Amino acid sequence: MSVALTCGPFDLLHVAHVNLLRRARALGNTLLVGLSSDSFNAIKQKRATQSYADRDAVLRAIRYVDDVFPEDTWEQKAHDIRRYGADILVMGSDWAGHFDDLARHCTVRYLPRTEDISSSLLKASIRAMQ
């Protein structure tokens, strides 16, 4: 049984998120999602449009996701890989190279992003409509 793990804020859920989760789940028998806590988003100078609890509820409703846990720091990933016995860490290709040091704990895969959509683009589009 293999465990895939991915992490992120998963704000304004859209098709690119679903594509990433579907493809990550296909790499393992179980998919765990480290969901950026509100305090971690603040450290990253990001602000989610939805609370942690709401983002958690949405992720748990997606059939590809087996469990969700809070991610509070950048350094937490290595601990989570060991804690959950993850065989693979899956991240979007825009993070390529950033987590290569975790290859000593598991396989690290960077998946291509879905073209022409992101939470940042959606937020900008919403602001422009106001």
C-alpha cells in the first residue's frame, strides 16, 4: 500500500486543484493533504478567502482525498512524510526543485499545472468584476 502526500492552501477550489488531487491519488493507494493553516498562510504572506475549516470540509468531500491534516510550517513536510509513512510527495511543477531535499525520505514528484487557471488568477478576476 503506497501513500501519496501533497500540500497547499487549496483556496478557491477549481479544476486545477481537482486535476492535481486526481493525479496525485493515482500515484498511491492513499492521498493525504497537508492543508495550509491560516497561520501558515500568514507566514507565507497569503490570505485565504475561506477559513481553514471550510477548506478542510471541501477537500474531504473530494473522492480522491483520503485525509486532511493542518500544515503549519515549511519544515513540517519531512516530519509528515515520516509520520504518515508517505512514499511520494506530490507538488505542482511551479515548485520544481524546492523540495528535492525531501527525496531522502520519499520520492518527490512535480506535476505539471493545469494551464490558464490558478487561485491567483481567479482572485484577480473577481477583484476586476467588483
